[in-house]
Amino acid sequence: MPDTAKPFEIARARTLPALKAELAALRTGGATIGFVPTMGALHDGHLALVRHAKSLCDKVVVSIFVNPLQFAPTEDLDRYPRDEAGDIARLQSVGCDLVYLPTVDVLYPKNFVSRIELAGPALGLETDFRPQFFSGVATVVSKLFNQVRPDVAVFGEKDFQQLAVVRAMVRDFDMGIEIIGMPTVREADGLALSSRNAYLSPEERAIAPKLHQALEAIRDGHLTIDTAKTELQAAGFGQIDYIALRDADTLGEVTPETTSRRLLAALWLGKTRLIDNIPA
Amino acid sequence: MPDTAKPFEIARARTLPALKAELAALRTGGATIGFVPTMGALHDGHLALVRHAKSLCDKVVVSIFVNPLQFAPTEDLDRYPRDEAGDIARLQSVGCDLVYLPTVDVLYPKNFVSRIELAGPALGLETDFRPQFFSGVATVVSKLFNQVRPDVAVFGEKDFQQLAVVRAMVRDFDMGIEIIGMPTVREADGLALSSRNAYLSPEERAIAPKLHQALEAIRDGHLTIDTAKTELQAAGFGQIDYIALRDADTLGEVTPETTSRRLLAALWLGKTRLIDNIPA
């Protein structure tokens, strides 16, 4: 029988010892490892990260872990979309070599007492509305990095502030991992792909692309941030957490030293919080 | 000329690239690396750690860095004893292979924004008097671990709470480094070796051993903690920050689950703060 008759079976690990064993096998012959940490509910944006990691490294590891440390008690931890079988099939389709599916007790045993805290790019924007978010992200990403020990890790620019925080953490702690950011993947109408788009009703889904349109209009000088906010709320959006033009490197205020700018937004549409950002 | 005519020259690195180059040379042939992080002013207690690391690993790296992050503005950062030439000679005498002497800007470039924070063993005791201490220790040790990537790191039990904090951090972040604690080395009269003993006047030096004697008397039931405090102050000690009996694993209160206890103390003698601890 030809090899093609035997379907490629993606390796899976649910515990740290299983992960270590699978990684040792993957690393045979000095293979380089690319890593894409995710919370599952994978869409084409995630798959673009995996494909890019595969183009940079010999092997690709993807983690799926809905990290309780980055959710506030009021947030959507319990209803965050989960589709493990679908996720694994999608990862298999893009050549992921190993999927790591730790349970909460694998990452946070009951005596877990540590946290990473950042200032710099973690200040403001998301942190004004989700104070523990980046500490939770940095802590879990640091753990996953130490467990997987990748050469390269790939993150989406959709979570632009998160990408900046991860870059700062890797630099500050001398983690020796190359961090790659990938442009946001969008629907044809401009809506940034997000696992949380699944929460939108058909009516909300029709309104949602206006966020990206508004960001482009601000970038192009057709709207001010304030007029854009008024238009978005008239179109059906709820609370606008922020729309802000920032230095793309520091995520602080734009200064005379700024060489690259980013326009970032977070706002509510019904019970769903959407974020997006573009170069500006 | 015989080899013995050429004195062994300990390798030194002051920058991260120099460290990486020296480490690559040390690791030739798969040699294992033991690591002893210090703040210099090395005494026989430090040298015991280096000797033990050398017995466990093929090569030993020692760092000397007086870490500003773990000193409060009111503390003795500026007058902390420094003796680089003497330290290097002492390290050479015990077979240390590489000494890493980073400057402050190597470990904390101006855009440095990250910190590790711990609860658990970091709560109480030292933290009640030095609130930023363990965050500073954990942050620098984490960086040094990532820079050196040792197999084993050796710490003294003199800083017992620090040892517990480092163990928790390594466990929580899956750092994959074996942490070894070594018993405190003492003078013949019982005084725990400490770089800060150099601050003591001859009169204070004569009083200092009474701390260890008091801890032994409490352990053996000859004194209560309260009567020991009274006797120590009558003997010439100043403020007593704490004398406390704790669970040796959690550093929390002793409970019915406690299997091992530790008696820990910190107090002032003139302008010098002394700490000590013993099993109890």
C-alpha cells in the first residue's frame, strides 16, 4: 500500500511528561521547533500562524488551553467556545506536528503561587478594562515557553498589545525565543477573525465590520476618533472601551520619537467585546 | 615546561554575548553546568556552594551581581561590600570554571519593565520588612537562569525563605533546573557566615553569636520566643524584625500537616541587619 493510504496522525499530549516525550521525538536530528499558543476555537487566523511557523521551523507545536488566569470572574471563561475535535482536524490540515492540550491542573497545580507582572506596553488600553489580563497571559506564555522550549513562537497582530507584552517579556527575561507577529486575517467585509465572533447574532454580525471601517476612516483622516465613536454607537455598538492612536513599539502616547503608529480599539456589540487594530 | 607552571585562569564574562561564548565552550562534549548566583563578597559559605556544585556537575558558573532590584532605597546597596579581585581568586581556588560579572545595564536595560511576583513562601517574614525583596530576587534569578541555562543551581540555607521562593518559582514556571539547598556555614562560635558580618564592630561581633545560641535554646525548649527576644535585646541587639517558627516547606504557620519545622529570625545589631535559621 502506498504511504498516502495511511492518514497522518497528529501527535497529542495532555500532560507534561507526554509533552516532553513527544518533543524529544520531534527534536530528533536537531529539528527546530515553532510554537503557536492558542485558546482553541481555531479559525483561519490561527491556521495562518501555524502555516507560517511551519515555513520557519522543521516542526510545529500548537497548544490549546483556555487560560483561567487571564479571565476576570465577570468574563466569558465558562462560555468561551471549545471544539477540540474540530481544532485537531484543522491543525492536521495545515501540518501541525504536535498539539498540546494541558488541563488546568497541569498548568496550575494547587500550590501554584507565581505571576509575571509587566509595566511598559502592558499599561493602559486593555489593562484599563482587564487589569489582570496581561499578567495572566505573560504567566501562562512563560510556562508554555519553558515547557515547549521552542526556537520561534508566532502570535497574531489581532492581539497587538499582547504581542508587545510577549515581546517585552521575552526580551526582559532573556528567554532566547524569536517572537514573530503576523498580520490580522479578516473576513471579506473587513471583520477581524476572532473566536468570539461566534457570539454575534446575525444582526450584530452585519454591524461588526463597521469597526474596521471606522479605524480605516480615522487612519485616512475622514473621521476623528470622537466622530468615529459617535458613528459607531449610532450604528448599534455599545460601550466603547477605547479607540486610541499609540506608538506601535511602546504602546504609549505618540511622541516626536515615534517611528510607527498603531490605531487600537476595543468596544462592545451586544454582549460581545470586540478588539481590532491597524497600522496608522 | 610542565603544565603546572601555567596557572589555571578562570574565564570571565561581563556581557551577555561573552557569557554565551564562554558557556558554549564549557558545554563542549555535553558537559553539565552547575550555577551559583551570588552578590560577591564571597566567604566560605559561598565557596561551599561552589564546591558542591562542582561535585554535582562537570562545570561550575558563578555570577557576581549586586542586584539593585532587591534593595529598598533605604537599604545598603551603595555600601554593600565589593571585592572583585578577591572574589575571583577565591573562586579560582575552588575550581569555578566561569565567573559572570554583568553590569546593571546588562541585566536591566533602560526599557526593562518586567517582574516576577510570588505569594506562598514569599508571604510574611522578610516580606513584612522588605516588601520588594523577593520580587527582586525572583526576577534576577529568573534572568540569570535563562542566561546561563544551568542543569543545577545551588543556594545556601542561610537565606532559607529565599531558597523556598526560588524553589517555588522554578516549579511554577517549569524552569527545569534542579535546585539544591546547602546547610549554613558558621564560625566556630556559631555565627552564620554573611557578607554583612563585615559591617560589625568588634563589640557587635562579640554579641552576634548570641542569635544562633538563642535559636538553639528555643528549639531545645530552654527559652520561649518571647523570653529569647528579651534576652537578645538585653545582650545588645536592637529591633527584632521577627523570630518565628514556621512550616519548613510552605513557610506558613505550623499546622497539623507540617512534617518539618524551621525557626527563622531577623534582627538588628547596631546598623547591621542579621538573619539566621535552624531546623526546629
